[in-house]
Amino acid sequence: MSAVWLVARREIATRVRTRSFVLGTLAIIVVLALYVAAMLFVGGSGTRVGFVGQATAVAPQLRTIAGERGQDVEPREIAGQAEGEALVRDGELDALVVGAPDSLRLIVEERADPELKGALDSVVQRQALDAHLAESGQDPATVHAAVDSAHVLVTGLAPADPQLGQRLALAMAAGILLYMFLIFTGQQVAQGVVEEKSSRVVELLLSTIRPAQLLTGKVLGIGLTGLLQFAIITGVGLAAAGAAGALSVPTGSLVGTLCWTVAWFVLGYFSYATVLAAAASLVSRQEDLQGVLTPVIMLLVVPFVLAVTVLPGDPDSSAAAVMSLVPGFSPVLMPMRTALGVAAAWEIAVALAVTLAAIGVLLRVGGRIYGNAVLRTGARVRLAEALKA
């Protein structure tokens, strides 16, 4: 283990000090900050609607009806129609409402927002109804009170999760981060193997330590570097979301999601990095590297695509549940299902056991391929030859 840790320390010290590590981490943090700021800006600004003359009287009613439909309307009183149209053209207003309350007209730059038009239609229809009720001698307020009090009673057979949206957001964030970092760190391992092989540095290293020690130390060192970067970015992201008031998930659930995400990152990294390192040892040039990495990376793309397409619409998907137990797919699917609260304890236990068993097999087979192929330069080494050499 001293030899393994010596190689790991060399990888950590070399990579943490590089500009790519520092600038890459800062770039991702800046992107996260810009994303949170954009979400705050979008979430804090409603639909800007101007009202001219008599149309101003329906502004409160339009805002109420639009609010019931989940749309925030910001009413603004405008002095004249010409001024309002100019503001619409300049983008200062999203729409302009003119005319009498019973004959309103909506002015927009190109197309009207369907939700806003529907809310305004409801206002016009209510105005027309009030006029007919007044003509018939009935009190519009009494009729509206009777109509508004009529509702359908909803009985839920299962309690609804009020935090499902935030759980889904956490699951998607965990899945995307895991996908990005597993590919990024795995490719770093593969590129490091080819660099050492092409420069013949590996020949010097293997004169003092065994291939298995070199492979394990390289995977461990790059993995710890990736884990450090992962922890920094995740911590900054959670702090930004908390400061923005975008998270109301209980602390226990949040900590649990974070812990499982880190655990599956470690397991997924050792699974894929070992395979990628073994695959990279088959070639001697960076130009040939992508050809051996693509089949392995595709195994990571499949669960990610399944997760982002199926889980948002159907968290209890049977296909996702079965696939999350498959080694190689578990590191992406299982933490997302855990964040959503749909993964049973036995499913997590089975996925962990199967993944650990698979890592043991991969380390043994990958170490054999690496040891037999890493010293063979020139043409690409065939997998069968590396296994039986």
C-alpha cells in the first residue's frame, strides 16, 4: 500500500496544482452562480402588462385570475395607447390592455401568451355575465359567490409529496454531476495511461513497482482529485441554492442525498476508471485513444439518458428500478432514485453488493489487461492477446 499511496500522492500533487484544475473548478462555479442568478431573475419577474384608460379597472381582477392559473402578472398604468405600444415594441412591456372593461383588446409584439389571453378572456366573460345579470335584476356579487364556492372535492388515495419538485431537482443535479465527473475523471485516467506509455515513463515506474500497484495508485490519486473538485462544486452549489431560498427539503434528506451521491461517485469511478485504464493500455497514441474509450463511455450514456427521460415523468418506473440494480448503471440511476425517495432499502443494498462484486472482478481483469499491454508499444494490442499474454 505504501507504493500505491506514493503513486496516488504524485497524481494528486501534480493535478491539483495544474491550471486546468483551478480554472475548470472556477468555471463550473461561475456557471452555477449564473444559473442560480438567472433562476432568481426569471422567478422574480412576472408578466408585465400595461393598462390604458378604462382598462385599468380590470387590472386587479386579471391579476387574481392569472394568479389562480399560476401566472404572476405585474400591472402598470400607462398614460396613453401610443406610449404603451412603444413600450411593448421596446420590450419594456409584455402586453398592453386597452378598451372598455366589456370590450378589452390585448396588444402584443408578436404572439399572445396563451395563459394571459385565457385569463383576460375570463375577465371579459365575467364582465359580460355581470351585465346580463344586472339586466335581469339579479345581484352579480351573489351569483359570483355561489359560483366560486362550487368546487370538486378531491380524495387522494396516497399522500402527495409537497417537495417532489425539489427532490426531482436534486435528483437531476446529482445525476448530471455524476455523469459529468465520471466521464471527466475516467478520461483523465485513460489519458494519463497513454501519456506514460507513449513517453516510456511507465517502463521506469514498473522497474520498481508492480503493474497492479501502479494502476491502483493512478486510479486512486485521480479519483481523490476528482472527489475534491466534486465536493467543492457541490458545496458551492448547495450554499448558493440555500442562500437563494431555493431549497426547503429537510436537512436529513439533503444530507442523505449528498452522502449517497458521493458514495456512488466513488463506486462508479472505480468501476469505470479501471475499465478505461485497461482499455487505454491497449493503445500507444492519443489519436487512437477515443476508439477504445467510446464503447465504455456508451455504457455510461445509456443510464444517464434513461434517467433524464424516464424519471422526471415516472419516478416509480419499473425499467429504471431494474436497470438501477445493474452494475455500471447503478452509479447514475440509484442516487437519483434515492433522492426521489422511491428506492427501497433492499434495492440499495442489492445494488451496493452487486457493484462491489463487479469492482472486484473489474480490478482483477483490468489489472491483468493493464499489466500485459502497458509495456507493448507500437500497434494496438488486441484484447484477447492482453488477457492471455
